[in-house]
Amino acid sequence: MTDHDFAQRTLLGLLLEEHPSMLTVEDIERRLSDVPRLREALDVLVRDGLASRLGDLIGASRAAIRARQLTT
């Protein structure tokens, strides 16, 4: 697993844990300050449809939430 995979997995886990709440980028950076390449991971998750961005707020997408429901 690359550092980038770790960052994406960790960030998605946080977003799913906080659902339905959305977090600010600053809050995510504060809570995951030890995770490398966090902003890149955020961009990838949004681009891939696993995270939704509304201005400065970030949350798990409907697709990510449904995938979690199907795998648990």
C-alpha cells in the first residue's frame, strides 16, 4: 500500500465515520495531521466520486455510503 492509498483510505474512513456531517478542510487537516499527502488524497476522492465537496465542506458521497452498506 502506498502512502497515497493510506491517505485516501484514512480520509474516507473519517468521512464515513462522520456521515452525515460534513467537515471543513481545516478540520480534516487538524484531525489527520499525521497523514501524508492529505490534500492530494482529498482531490482524488472527490474526482473518483467517493467524497463530495461543497465549498470548503467535505463529506462522504452517496456512492461511498452505499458501498459501505453493501460491504458491512
